[in-house]
Amino acid sequence: MRTLEVKNDSLSEMEKYESMEHGVDGMKTRCPSTDIKNKENDEIIITDCLGERYMGCAKKSGILRIKGTPGNALASYLDGGTVLVDGNAQDAAADTMNAGLLAVRGSAGDALAYGMRGGRVYILGDAGYRAGVHMKAYGDKRSILVIGGRAGSFLGEYLAGGIIIVLGLGYEGKDITGYFCGNGMYAGTIYLRTDKTPLNLSQNLIKRDVTKEEKEKILSPILSDYAATFSLSLERCLSGGFIAIEADKSKTYGELYAAV
Amino acid sequence: MRRYRIRKDESCILCLRCSRECSFGAIEVKDGKALLFNHEKCTDCQRCVTFCPTGAIYITEDENRFRENSVFKDDDIKEIILQAKTKGVLLSSMGAQGKNIPIYFDKILLNASQVTNPSIDPLREPMETSVFIGARPAKIERDANGKIVDNLPPHLELKTPIMFSAMSYGAISLNVHKALASASEALGTYWNTGEGGLHESLYKYKRNTIVQVASGRFGVHETYLNTAEAIEIKIGQGAKPGIGGHLTGKKIVGDVSKTRMVPEGLDAISPAPHHDIYSIEDLAQLVMSIKEATHFRKAVIVKVAAVHNIAPIASGIARSGADIIAIDGYRGGTGAAPKRIRDNVGIPIELAIASVDERLREEKIRDRVSIVASGGIRNSADVFKAIALGADAVSIGTAALCALGCHICASCHTGKCAWGIATQDPKLMERLDPEKGAEHLVNLVSAWTSEIKEIMGGMGINSIEALRGNKMALRGVDMNEKELEILGIKYAGE
Amino acid sequence: MKREGEVRISSGCAISGIFCRDGRRISGEAIKKSIAIMHNRSNGLGGGFASYGIYPQYKDYFALHIFYDTISAREEAERFLDKRFDIINLSKIPTRQSGKITDAPLIWRYFITPLPHLLQDSQLDEMEYTSKATIKINESIKGAYVVSCGKDMGVFKAVGYPEDVADFYRIEEYEGYSWTAHGRYPTNTPGWWAGSHPFSLLDLTVVHNGEISSYDANRRAVEMYGYSCNLLTDTEVITYIIDYLTRKQGLTLKECSEVIAAPFWTTIALKDEEERERFSYLRKMYSSFLITGPFSILVGFKGGMMALNDRLKLRSLVAAEKGNTVYFSSEEAAIRVIEENPDRIWAPRGGDAVIVTLDKENKQ
């Protein structure tokens, strides 16, 4: 049985949640999100979640704990709230996320954190294809995506800012990204805890080893927060060498065109 | 016969550069300091205009016209007068200019993805323009362990679906061949020697060369056949289907004579047909003899002009053992052709591609051969449309020459090309720097390839083979139902 | 307005599949539950199911499911069948009226076998003989449409949400070792019964999510080999390509997947020599059958199931295992709803086919 527990609030929310199951005209939706995102300062716990979409969508504050398998577009447009998932996330989680934290104690599907502008997305397990595509940084916002396991093909494609870290925990010595890693990225950095160059890395990218100093200064603060979130050992997360992938800024797309 | 008028304005500084650049004798120097314009000799090649340091010179259509007549136009009357005086067959060059023959490429519009499937950004996502062309067997074969055996005949690998058309040494200069060969190497595509043999200095470009065997068999020998990745048997060309060639003895000098293996000063005649091919079964014999001579390691192309019954002709070629069929359309260029033939014989390449592709599919043999289309391809959109209509790849001739400086004045047959392209005059030849020329060719084909990727990406297609014959990508405008039916496309809005 | 088949319709979708490797036959209840949870991925304009192992008492006969618009279409089709086949059994397919599924055609089921002397005269094997006959019905008998024609299998489809389609066909009363389901989101209205999925030819069924960009190149290629794409849907052309490559060209399903979802040349270049040769050969040999654009498909066949994504993995696909049972779905939730704790759950890589077959001792 699915339960909805709203701490610090009346139990009448339960009824609202059930009533949302048959919503919009003609297209039934299984989306309790409208109510949940409005409960800004509460901690809400949902158990036995099963495919409900848009959980925590645009949530500005408060905490949403989900047990089970939330549906697509989890924590999309997340705007400062915290979404904690005990289970796997499906496709398009953290889409266009602006601020806050999405932590998944499990794996994520395809198109994770697409166009994310700020906040943190922590995945304990693997990510599917196209994680971190077109992530950005703007003003004081800097998006951070940490994947504990490995990532699928097209990781960080079109990356425009922010930081992606793939730790490959449990995949030591193996490829921890798929094909076409970082294709077309023009800003931001992808850090990989490996010494292997990603498969068919584009000629327009620069691969370099990460210095001890950079590890200390950039990676350590992020990973200590990540490790704390999932009760992992920071030492393990930071162990071994990291490589960084960045855009070769000397190659611009402007050269491609000739004005008529 | 005066068609153009040469003028200059007051900014002329009398540097006399124009007279030095003009190879047609249209601008002469009088008394060492004044310019004399022989308007009737001007071909409007734009060489003088390009090199005038002050922009003082103008070439315009001659505004003196015959009295207007709705039937007999100015050119008609001029040509009558010329023929009345000379008894000559009108000779011209470059591609057909039939004024009422539509360019179907311009009546075809392309599709793009919206919502239901994603478009693809070609700058970042993988986008494949490589094409393998050649024959395919009807079935796979397996060895005793069940492993698939490679039973594919030799294929050409093109990094981009654009090759350079056959243009012979003799018709064009060695520097043009040099530029085409080295650009092909850089681009990962192929150039074609045409029927005038292969100059020894170009043997090193073997991996990117297609050699041609035409009815004159000039310069054809064992080494020639094996210094290429494919051999093209030329039956005909779009500019002059059914017509042979004639390179005058005056041009058979020096290396041209050596390369063609024709004695100096002797005319080089390409008979209209191959006199060993009077029927389709004879073609099969020539194809097989070339394969034998090349140890079955080279692909064999058969090039034909797009004529009325091109579909059954192509079907016959496909069954003759040829790996690739090259079809040259109505608008294909030439170094010299009778004007009446050029402008009145053959059919546009768009219709030819569509009908050949459809016919080979009806006969279940489209996958067995590849089709290369040519004849008036002007830009990347034309390339794209040709492939979507059913071609595997295209060849460009005129467009490649434009990249080398040609302004299509259609005077190749005079041998006086001011741009150093269609000439064997050592002084004029020097005007074309093969390295610079190759760079321009590489730029042109690279730019077109980038554009093709953009268009493919917009349609959500990331491999050129998924575009071949993909007629859903096309819609027509300003066409009648018959034209749409032959092209196999729908009207825009349908 | 043009009906599907007269014009090409785009559509998005949900797919789901269950396969029991041990040959255990399970009721349609589970697959209905699985596809129902992805309600948002359909729009009520098409749903359907395919199942294998449902007709054990007639397993040696071709099972035909046919839609008829009119009684005269039925009479004509039955005359056609009677001339060419021995009809062992015929009946209406039982349905349940719920008000959610409307405009139903007449839905009939036949168990047939080719008349031996005609089969011999035709010089065809019984598969080709039957496939030709069903294509002929679809093409030439107005108002008749063969939904499926394999042995010991059947397709149940309609216009509606998949869970309502399941109720309509009383899917819970059938037991099979393999089930696939489809919920459709076409861009046109109204949907058409025959246009719903799964699409089927002989023992082959395909459910598909996505819209392929290579459609017309693929269609024109496969039509060369005697197939006729009447519905103009991606699923139809994919089904024919798989049938052509496996049944007529003799490729294995794995090789077939390497043709339709061929790796990029840059990826092929990274493989070891033997793999590189095989992939290059297949791409060059069957370049007309490369499918580009987004797709995830479940292919049901006698004794097995294949799940395959396009090479860029532009559509979602999740796989899971629990004991002898294998699950595939567009979304993980659709698996969790019927199997809460799988032994293993994973997302197959783009272009990497997952093929499951009955364990040896259960091969039928």
C-alpha cells in the first residue's frame, strides 16, 4: 500500500493525494506533485512510489523523501527543495533544475540533469545515456552532478558549465563512461576517477590529469558532501587518480560559417 | 558574332593588365598605351574584370538587339547567320542551357523533425557521411563454423558522398588534375581521370583515383587500370549522349601525347560507341575483362548519359556485372559538344535518378548496385536531394571547376581558357596553382559536407545511408502530377 | 480525413514484456498491470498484446486473428481460406463489453493448416505459403484485416487504453510463456484498430516506441523483397525487415540487431579485428536496413524475445530478471509493479540486443 506522510501537517493531505490520481481532462495523470511542491516547509515521506511522474517538480523548499521507483521527470525544475530517493530514478530526473538537492540512493535513467543550471544531483549508482547534457553555470549558480557508479554514452554532451564527477566505484579498471563523452562541450569540467581515456573522445576536447591541488581544492569539498549524503568513505571516493575533460577553447564554431 | 560589350570608366590607370589577362584577343594594346576592345571576341569569362586593379572595366550583354520577335530570338538569328556563313555545326561547351527545361532540384523542399522525433545537432553528435559504394551479393555466406564470410566485392569508401566527375587530361590542364587528385586524397573521396589517361606524376594518388576507359581507349594499359581503386567504363555523358569526342591534333603535344599514348599532332578521336559494345551482353564482356585484368580487386563503374529509357538501361548495366552505375544528367558539362546535342538530348538527372532507383527496386536489384548521379549539381542541397531521390553519391564537375576559377563562359572548346583550366597553353596553365586549387576544392566539399550534416541533423538522420531513397524527406512545389509521380514524391502540404 | 495506411502517422508509446524462460505459462493479468502503470505514455488511441504459448491444444496449426468491418468481408475471407487451407476450428474471439472500447469490428479466430496438395504445388514452405495468403487477404479483401497468423500465439489489439483493451479481450483468461504489450500515443485521431500494435507476421510480433527517421529508405528497401507496407507505420516496416533478414537472409537475431542498430563507424573502429570485420560487413551489405532515429522495440518470436534500442538510445528501455522470468519495459516502475524485487535490473545499451529464449529442456 502506498502511504503519504506529511510531517508537521494535517492528515487531510492524504485525500488530496488520492484525488490527484485522475486529473486532467482525458489524460489521466498520476501526479501528486502539485500538492507536494506547495508544502514548502514540510518534510513529506512517500513510500511505495511507483512510476508517479513529476515528483518534487519545481519544489522551492522543504524535504521530500521517496521510497520506491518515482516516475519520469523527478525533481524537474527543482528550485531549492531537497528530494531524497531510496530506489532508482527513471528518465529525465532533475531536468532544468535550478537549485536544491536531488540524491538518489540507487541508479538514474536516461537524460539525467538535462540543462541543469544550479544545485546538486547525487546518484549513488549508475546513470543512463545522456547524463548532464547541457548543464550550465550562471551568476552564482553552478550545477554539480556526481555519479557514484558509471555513466552511459553522451555524458556531459554540450556541457556549458558546472561540474560532472563520475567515480566508477566498483568499476575499477573498467570504462566508466560510454561513447562520445563530452561531445560538443564548450565550458565546464568532467572529472572521471580513472586513468583511462574515454572511448572515442572528440578531437575538440582536452584530456588532462588532475593535480593534487585541484583535487584538494575542487573535488574534496564536493565529494565530502556527497560521501556524507550516502554515508560513504570520503577516502574511497577520492582514492586514485582523476582525469579532467574540458573543451579546447581554441576551436570555435565560428570558423564553420561564411556569410553570404 | 558580338554578344558582349567591353567598357571602361575614368578610373582606368592604363596599366594594361586586362590585355595581358585576356586570352581571347578581346582586349588589345594600341600603340603601347591605349586599349582596343574587340567586342566580338569577348566570352565574358570575367578574367579582366577580376584582375583590374581599379575596377574600371565592365563586361555587359550587348544592348544592340535584333528587332524583337516572339519566335526568332536574338540568339536564333545570330546562329542562323553564323551557320549561313560557315556551314559549321555549332560547337559549345559546359552544361546544357535549355531555357524551358526545369531544374527540379529547385522545385523540391526538404523536411525537418518537430516534436515526434528529435533533430540532431551535427556539431556535437556523431553524424555519418561515409558511403561505401559497390556491388552486394544476393545473400550472405557462412563457413563451416557458421561465421559470416566476407563475400562483398571491392567497395569504394567515400568519407563524403561527393566525388569529382571525369574530366580528361587534354580537355583540362595537368594542374587541374593535380588539384583534383590531391584534394581527393585530403577529403577521402575520389577524382576521375576521364578518358585521357593518367599522368605519371599522379600515380601516387592511386588510392583516390578512378580511371576511365572510353571508346578511344587513350592511355589505357595494365598499369593504368591497376593504378586506381575503380575503373569507369564511359558509355556516354550528359552533355552529349550518343556523341563521341574529338581532341584536335594541335592539343596532342608533349605530356598529353605521352599520357594519351597518341603521337604528337595526331587527332585523338573517341568514337561515338565502343566498337566492342554493340549490345548489352558485350558490356558484360568488357566489365569482366577489366575485372580479370585487375584481379577482381577493383570496382567497375559504367557511366551512361540520362536518356529516355535510362531505367531499363540501368537495369541491364546492373545485370552486366558492374558494381556501380554512374548516371550523368541533361545538365552535365563538357569540354566541347555540338550545341544542338547539348541543349536538346537527354533528360534531367532528378528524373533519371528517381526512375532508375524505382526500376531497380521493382526488379529487386537496387541493393545489388550503387548509383552515382551527376549533371548540374550546384550546391549541397542538390546533393542532398539527389541522394534522397535514390542516389548513393554524386559527382561534381562544373562546380569543382568553379572552385578553381572557372566562370562558366562556355569557351572550353577554344582551348584558350583564361583561367588556365581548359587549356594546354603553358602560359595559361601557369595561371592555376594546383596547391591553391586543391585547397579551394577541399574547402568547397568540406563546406557542403557540413551543410549536408546540418540538413540531416534537422531531420533526425545521423547516417547518410538512411537518407538514400528516403523520399518522405522531400516534397514538391510547382509540379504536375506526372512529375511528382516520376519523382515519387508528394506535393508540399500533403 | 485520411485513414492510417493512406497517410503516415507519427506516434509515441509505452512497451512492456514478460518472458518465462522455463516455459511456465502465466496469465495476462501481470502484463496488463505492467502496461497500465505507464498510462501517461498512451493517449487512448491504441493498445494491444501479443502472447505465445496460448493455444497448446492447437499448437501445430496457424492461428489467425482477423478483424472484419462487415459480414460480407468475413464471408469472402472464409471462402478464400477454405480454398487454400483446412480450417480446423473457427470462432468469434470472446470479448467483454465495458463501454470503454467502442466501434469494435467483428473479431474472429481460425486454426488452419495448408491443404497438402496445394502446398506441394506452390513449392513454398508452409510458413511462406501462409504468409502470402494473409498478405493477400489484407491487400485484396476490403474490410478484412489479419491481425496475427503464427502458431500457438496471437495478437489482441484495439483502439483504447491498453488496460481497457486487456479487459475487452479478457486477456486474464489466456496463459502464455511470453507476453508483450503496447500503449500508443499517435498524433492523429481517430485511431484505427488495425493500426494498433503489436504488429505481426507469422510467429513474429513487434511492439515499438519511437519514430524512425529512416522510414522511407527502409520501407522502399524492404518492399523490394515482396513485402507491402500498407499501414505506413514504423512497426510494420521493422517487422518486415526482421522477417526478411532472419527468415529470408538467414541472419541470426543478434546479427539482425547489428544491422538495424549498427554501431557508428567510429565505434566499429574501436572493436577487435574479428568484430570489426563482422560489423563492417553487415553495415556495408545491408546499408538499406540501418534504422536511424529513436526506437525501442520488443520482438516476440516462437520460443523467445528480443529487446533492442536504437544505437543512440533515444528511447528508454529497462530490463530485469527474477529467477526464470525476464522483464522489459519503457519504465522501471512498470516492472516493479509486477516484480518488486528483481534479482537484477538494468538498462541495456543502445544497439545492444538482449535476446532471451526458452531453456533447452523447454524448447517446443
